[in-house]
Amino acid sequence: MSSASSFQSHKGHPRRERFSVSRLISALAWPVKTIVRRLLGEGFYQEARVTLLHEHGGVGLDWKWGNSLRRVHPIRRDFGWQSGQPIDRYYTEEHFLPAYHTDIRGRVLEIGDDRYTRQFGKEHVTVSDVLHVNPGISGTTIQADLTDAGHLQSDTYDCAILTFTLQFIFDVPAALNTIARILRPGGVLLVIVPGISQIARYDMDTWGEFWRFTSLSARRLFEQVFHAEDITITTYGNVLSALASLHGLHSTELTKGELDHWDRDYELVIGIRAVKRLDGRIGA
Ligand SMILES: C[S@@+](CC[C@H](N)C(=O)[O-])C[C@H]1O[C@@H](n2cnc3c(N)ncnc32)[C@H](O)[C@@H]1O
């Protein structure tokens, strides 16, 4: 049966679908849970909840909304931005960039804004450039399309930071060639791309959103430009953090243990560090 026809038959029985005992129990339990939570403190409550769920074989996703997964609308559509740190940013800001913060130094290029240049490079950055594809954006020092940027000078940057950018560029190999060209020999490229994600609506409507990546596609793409041994790829995520991210939960709504559990088959985000060869050569 197609998903369209099963949806139709669903709609034919609205009353039966609307009432659910588990929903009622969940609603009644909510004030109790809130009090227990306050008494125990959020960290302890979450750890206890996870332990109990594991011991009882998992009884569903008991997020604070008390909702089950049988829903077609996300809890939030904004990646969690309005209420906290999006889960994909947790992996970027608490794991990937801290692991490579010493690479962010000297002359640094970042796309869209300079937040990670400032946050992780601090006083080790001598020049900070911000590239935007569109003209007239405040805070931007360079306007360029990375797939067609012959005007950017070669061998210029010690570090380039491309977080959540390559999925918006159709011709990824051309963009990687530009970045490799404008890095200095020995310069480092730090990239985060999504593996599992909803569409970023603003970006989709502004410049287009084209890709999701895997560790393997990232490796193939980067090996066209960088030497295999100069590329390090790390994946982050698990089924819970992927699901939570799709629902727009933010990082403090999961425990650190839940966020940091690594499952090779759930590549929520992929971090790539690539170093330009000292002889300056680009290409495999
Ligand atoms: C969501 S922002 C990502 C960068 C931001 N620093 C971050 O971490 O979220 C998307 C960026 O993609 C850039 N972009 C889209 N298409 C591009 C292209 N063809 N060349 C260069 N940048 C592009 C836009 O300028 C925008 O700043």
C-alpha cells in the first residue's frame, strides 16, 4: 500500500486515532515528572531516566513533550536554534572544532561569519576573512562563489573553516579545488557536512540545498584534491541523536552519554580535516 493511500484510510477514522490511553497517561504524568525533575535536578533526572529506559528494554521516547514517534510534524522545525544549541552544532562545537582548534591560526577564512574563527582561534588568528556568496552582506570581507573564484589569490590562508556549507554548493569538487588552491602549503581545511538532516529552508530557498554526505562520499570527494593520508574523517551521532536532531531538539535535551554514543551506521554529521601538501600540489 502506498503511503498516500494509508494516509487516506487514517483520515477515515479520526476519532479512533485521536484518543489514546498512552496520551492520557502521559498528560496526567506530566506534572509529577516536572516535580521529580525539579527535585532531582536535570542532569540526575536524565541519567536516571536513561538507565530506567535501558533496563526496561526501552519504552519509547519519553521526551518532555510526552509525545510518541507516531507523528508527522516535527517537534520543532528550527533545528533547536530558538531554544538552545542544535544537536549538529553540539558535535561541531564540543567535539570537532575543539579537537582541531590549534589549526585555527594565522590568516583564516570562514564562510558566512567569523564565529568559529573567533571562538576557537582567539588570539592565534592574525587576519580573519569572511566569504559570502552574495554581495552586500555586513561583516563580509570577500564576495565569491567558491565554484568560480579565479579572482581569489592562491596560497593565502593558513586555515579555512567550512561548516555547514558544502551541502549548499552543487559543484562540490569545484569548491574544494578553490579552497585547496587558496590554502597555503601546509594550510588546513576544517569542514562539517550533514549526513542526516532536514532541509534548511532559508538556505534551500536562497542558494539551494543539494547534498547529504557519508564518510565515504566525503573521502572520495576530498581525495580528488588532497592526499589520502592528509585527510582525517570523523563521524558523529547515533539513532537517538539523529532522531532528536530531526525533531529540532537541542543538545541539553539529551544527556552527554546519549549525545556521545557513537554508532557507525548513523552519520549525523561528518567532520573532515584536510591539509594541503607542503609542495603546494593539488590533486590526488
Ligand atoms: C548556513 S551558512 C553556513 C556557514 C556558517 N558559518 C555556519 O556555520 O552555519 C551557508 C553559507 O553558504 C554560503 N554559500 C552558498 N553557496 C555558496 C557558493 N556557491 N560559494 C560560496 N559560498 C556559498 C553562503 O554564503 C552562506 O554563508
